[in-house]
Amino acid sequence: MRRARLCAALMAALFLALLPMACAEQADGEAAPYYGFSSKRQTVYRWGDEDATVLGSVEADERLDVFVKGRTWTRIAFDGGQGYVRTKYVERVQRKNPFDGPMPGTSTHVAVGYVLRDTSFKPEGYRYPIEVSAGSWLSVEEIRDGRAYFPYKREPENVSISADNLKLYDFVPWDGAQPGDLLCAFTTFYTTSMNKEGNAGRLHNIALATERLTSIRVKAGETFSFNAVCGPYTKENGYRSAPILSGESEMGYGGGVCQVCSTFYNVVLRVPMVIEEMNWHAQGGVSYLPAGFDATVGTNSDLVVRNVLPYTLRIEFESLDGVMTAFLFRDYED
């Protein structure tokens, strides 16, 4: 028995001793499919654990070769091998070849649905159902057993409504799209309650920003700047004071526009586009999206993306009674 335990211990020690060499060989033989940028100077660990061996550090704004982007830890190439850094400090993760697929971690949506009649859904644990008005649009992740499933805020499980309540429009893959085809859409939800201070201003700002983004075209090879279309976020430019989720003040002109930007950002993540500039609200993110999938804009921050597709893209937006959806089409005219 003692000999068996000793052999097991020796084998475990040998495995741990050879592991760095194996990781190095894996890094040499496996090309990292993604890249991203470290938002601050941070420690690199051998494993995704702060008690693991420290391998070194990466600097703020350093470009990283990324293998896997997880919820908490991101695996990167480091010093001839591989290591782990905190995901919350790794920004603008995207594929080195944008045509290979969407950003890691994004869910696959299949269609968008036009809501034919007033309906509702009730997330698990909620006391009251969430109302959805006729005339709204919902981006759908899955159609199963007569129901349309879609994500709601940060809930771990998708919610659903009867597919009979929707007129569905399937998405067309970018490489098979013809002029006028819908490539993708994405939906987020916002409160319409007037009990929250400043929410009337937020609703006004959302409506204004979505109107300004509607029918914007981005030609092949061109860049799109969110601020160039919607900014500046001032009273003179039509915005009202409303609660904001970033910055130092609790109220500010243009509050709510960041949710419009974040909704559009999630469309961008699902087609071949290059993200040239983006910023998070904070490391914890926002309540209406999973952490790492929001994008903020303001005086000193912008969302800038480049269209690398061989045709013109057209942006459309719809917002109604707490439901906001961004659409991306292949334009009718290239």
C-alpha cells in the first residue's frame, strides 16, 4: 500500500514538473485564434487561480494573444508558454481573422420576431411578469416546441413566449446574403417606470439616439463612429438629464444612450467587423447585459468599428415600451 502511494506521488510530481514544457509545446503548436488588450498592468498566473504560481505580468494596453476567454479567467500566450489573467481586465477580445466566427462567448441567434399581440414572460424567481407590447421586436436564440427563447438581462436561463405571438424573420449568413437581407439583430430591455428619478429623460434619450442611428449606412472598408452619429451628449444636442451608469456623477445629459450603444455592440460581435475602439462601463458591467458585453460612450469614450465585409451595411433600430432591438442588414445598394 505504501509503495503504491509512493508511486502515485512520484507520478504526480513528474506530471507537474513536465507540465510547463507541455504548455510551452502547446503554445508553440497552437496558434491563438483571438487577440485582446490588457486594460491595466496585471499578474499572469500558471492557472486560473490567484493561489497559483505567478509567471510574470502584462502591462496596461499590451496586446495579448488569447486562446480562451472565460467568464473569470482568460488564457493567453505568455513567455513561450501559456498563462491566465483576469477576464475583467482584458478588453476588445476578437478573432484575428474576423471571418472565422463571432467573438468568443457570444450566443447564436437565429431570427428576429415582430410581436403580433401584447404578451408577457416571467423569469424564474420574478414576482411579476415582464410585459411585451405588440409592435416590439425580439431577437430569438432558439425556436423549440412552439416557443421562442431569448436572453433577458443577466438571467442564467433564457425566457420564452409562444412562437405564435411572433412573425419571425430568419437571419441570413453574411457570406450568402443578398441585397436587403437581414444579417442579425439583438435585443435588450429597459425600464419604463416613472417611479425612478430621471427615467423620463432616459426614455427620451433612448428614443433620440435610436432615431439618429436608423438607416445609417457603413460602406465596405469604412469605419463607423457611434459618437459621430449620436454625440455630443449635451442639452444643445437634444439630450436630457438622466441617470448614468458610468462617470463620476449620478445624473448627466445623454443618460441611457450607452444602452443603445451596448445593444448595437452586441450586433457587431456577431458579424465580421473589426472593433477599433470600445470601452466598458466598469469591470462589473451593467444590469441589462452579461459582464463584458456592454460598451459605453461619452466625451472621452467612443465605439468605433470597421466594416470588413465586401458590401455596405445598414443599421436600423426599434425601441418600444422597454424593448430595444438593433438590426444589421446588407444594404440594398452596395
